[in-house]
Amino acid sequence: MTKTSDIVVVGGGVNGTSIAMHLSKTLGGKVTLVEKGGLATGATGRSGAMIREHYLTPELVRIASRSKTFFEDWPGEHGYDLKFKRTGRILLFGNVDEKAARLNGEMNRREGVSIETLGMAETSKILPEANLEDIEVALYEPDAGYADPVATTYAFAKEAKRHGATILTNTKVSEIISYQGKVTGIKTNSGDIESGIVVNVTGPWANSLLSPLGETLPITPIRVQMVHLRRPPSLGTLEQIVIDHTCGSYYRTDGSPNTLIGGEAPEDIGETVNPDHFGLNADHQFIVRYWERAIKRFPEFQNAICRGGYGSLYDMTPDGNPIIDASETIENLYNVTGFSGHGFKLSPAVGELVSELVNGSKNRTDELNLFKASRFDTGNEIIPKHPYGMRAHQ
Ligand SMILES: Cc1cc2nc3c(=O)[nH]c(=O)nc-3n(C[C@H](O)[C@H](O)[C@H](O)COP(=O)(O)OP(=O)(O)OC[C@H]3O[C@@H](n4cnc5c(N)ncnc54)[C@H](O)[C@@H]3O)c2cc1C
């Protein structure tokens, strides 16, 4: 028997579940989320899940700030633990990026972010083990931190269910169905679901559902790699998240003696892959590259123990920012994808924005205009006024 729903959300990552949660809360109709594997088994489950407000454009700062408040307020309000841990986050800049860092620090403060611009004496108090000889300035966000991406996704799904949503896992959508230019539902490996609205939140897989409809979004699936180093006791706790803008590497503890290391220099995010077939383990050359950078910044990492690493996916767009928009070819189909490696922290606000988009609310039209797919054809990409040199997404 064909099932029916008012809205179908395809994709059970942190954005799909946030959207299902917000839609089921605000809409009062029936929302069904359909995920081909388990929840959070896409990019979300392998995310660094760092939460911060610092961005290089005021609109993104505001969206990130609303999301951060949502993460902070969650436990009291809802009861399921997202495991949000406030650690602070420090960004290190060499002379190439010094001016941009100072200007972006000022802009973020004007937007209300708690962020300090630090000289080297203050920076080495926060990071006593760091070699700072090539660093000119640092930005410090004391309230930043990270959450557990899997726990967060399950919590959002549970909250969606509490508001009446149905969550279907291990259910692959093979086709989005339309009639006379309007969406009418989906086909899955366990039957069809009729629905007047479909939201495609499938990250790097988005185009596999859109191409048969004659639509292609500028999204490239990119393989990225993370490495785990077990810190020697001489390296202390290294509690803070550290973003090293001289080489693109970032460091975050996972609450144990392990530090998770990722990279976002252009050479770290250059491997286009098939999202169904890519290397799930880190390559030896990446482990060596990240480890060498780590030793340069924190010499005591030379005594670390490598605990391996893993590969995962970014859904990159040309300007490194998401697409949150109605489809240009099929009415009542919405695409929410292309988070380009920074979509975890934005997910609460994305859920809100999509629920406004679907409900036709005009409250946040300015923000929604920013994320239109057509921006890539009309020269309206999201380009920061003061970009940093070494990071491929800003
Ligand atoms: C290594 C790494 C580190 C990161 N670090 C951070 C960070 O510190 N902070 C931050 O904000 N962001 C970070 N990100 C980015 C963030 O994790 C992602 O942007 C976010 O998780 C994307 O969530 P999503 O729900 O949009 O997509 P995904 O999590 O990719 O979910 C898409 C889902 O769609 C499902 N799907 C696909 N096709 C179908 C189909 N046909 N039928 C049904 N289901 C389908 C997939 O199985 C998948 O579960 C990082 C990403 C990676 C990879």
C-alpha cells in the first residue's frame, strides 16, 4: 500500500533531522524523514562537530550565533544530551592574514560575538606548548566548542518524532516523482510515499536524485581525511580547538588524550570522489602531512602515538557555502545541500530557515536569498570582504 505524508525529508544527517524537527514542530502536518542507511551515517557521523560563531560575513555570523544559542539551550529545554562541550577556540594567523584577522575580529565583535584579538603573550598563556614564532595575531572565541554529531542527530530525530514525525531508516529513495511540474512523492526500496512537498537533504548525493529531473546543482563530493594522535602527557590537555591558518590544519580534543586533526588547505580537499565508493581510512601520506604540521606547531607531538584516521566527505559548492532553495525545475521540491564542511554548527538555524521557506514565511527572506542556487549564475556568490589565504572554505 502506498503511504502518504504532507512533507518528505530525504536524508538523515544533522540537517535532515533538524529540518524534520523544525517542520514537525511548526507545521502540524505529517512529516516523514527517509534515510538510506542509519541516522548520521553520512558526513555527519564523521564530523568534527565544532561549534563557533566566527565567520567572515555578517549574515553567516548571525546564523551561526542563533545556532550556537540553540545548542547551548538544548539540555534544559529538551532533555536529550547533545554532549556540547565548551572548550574555547583559538585561530592562529601569520603575517599574510594578520590584517584580515584583525578586521574580521572587529566585524564579529560588532555582531555581538565574544571574540578577542590577542597578541603573542596572551596567546602563549592559552597555548603554552605552541611554537608561535611565525604567528602575528590570534583570535580567541572562549565560548566555542564541539558537540557529539551522532548524539545530536539522534536527539533531533527523537524530538521530531515527539512532534509526530515518522523516521524511516534503511530506506533508499530511488526517485523523486513529479506530475506536471509538481512534486508528488518518492519511490523507495520499500514502497512509494505520496507527498506534496519533498526536501532533498542528501549532501554529496543530492544530484543523483536531481539529475533525472533535469536539474544539477554545483556540488562536488570531496574526500577529506582526519587523523587521531594520542598526545603524550607533556603536551598537557590541549583542550582548546586550534585553527592554524598558516597551513590549514585544525586540532580538537575528543575529551580523551586523543587529538583529532583535520586539514582544509587546498591540497587537503582536492580529491573528487564517488560518494558511494571512497577510501574510508586515512592515507599514509595524509597522516604524515598532518603529523608534520602538528609537530611544527606543537613540537611535543613528535612523541605522539598515531591511532589512525579516516576518510569522509564534503559536499563542496564553488563558494564553500550551502544551497537552501526551492528547486528551479519542480514545484514544491526544496534542496538543502552543499554545506562544504561547515554544516554541523549551522544545522539548528538551517532547520528554522527551511521551515520558513516551506511555510512561505517572509521573516528571513534576506538570509534565504543569500543561499539561492542561482547565485552561482548571477555573480552573487558569498565572498567574504576579508578572506584568509589558506582555507578553502571560509
Ligand atoms: C571530517 C569532517 C569534519 C567536519 N567538521 C565540521 C565541524 O567541525 N563543524 C561543522 O559545522 N561542520 C563540520 N563538518 C561538516 C558537517 O559535518 C556537514 O556539513 C554536515 O554534517 C552535513 O549534514 P547533512 O545532514 O547536510 O548531510 P549528511 O550528513 O551527509 O547526510 C546526508 C544523508 O543523506 C542520506 N542519503 C543520500 N542519498 C539518499 C537516498 N537516495 N535516500 C535516502 N537517504 C539518502 C545519506 O545516507 C546521509 O545520511 C565536517 C565534515 C567532515 C566530513
